[in-house]
Amino acid sequence: MLGVSDTRTSGGLALPFDLGAIGFTGCTLYASDDFIIGAFVTSSAGVASITIPVPNTGPLNGLNFYAQSFVVDIKTNGVSFTKAGKGLIGN
């Protein structure tokens, strides 16, 4: 997921949100869900990456964004959420 907020989801839910309330014990939602990117397969080390082109346009310069993923473990049928990352477009 990519989002533009670390205080509210696109639906207005306050962040951070304890996902234990909906069955994901020990997980927290930190980033808004403005853009759902899709599914990725991780390496054997548990690493996945994505490249997202960003247009060179003034209004995006200085925009903060937040990213967070969830992981499905096919061996245990479990789901967990990663910590979140924060990025800045431009310099």
C-alpha cells in the first residue's frame, strides 16, 4: 500500500490502528491505503521491491508518502503486516 497520510486512512480511520481488533494480533496499520499496488513474491530472504515512476512535476515536489505491506505466509496460512516506511518526493 502507498498512502499520503500517517494519521488517517482514505476512509477516515485514525492511524496508527491496532489490527488486533480485526484479528491480526500484534500488527498495526501505520500508512493510509490511498494506492493498493498489487501482489509480489519475495525472495528466499523475504525481500521484495518495486519501482514506481514519478513524473517530474512541481506539485509532487516535497510530497511525503508512506508505504506498508502485508505478507501472506503460505506455509502457515498466516498474515502479518510490515512496519511502515516514509518517503519524500524531490529534494
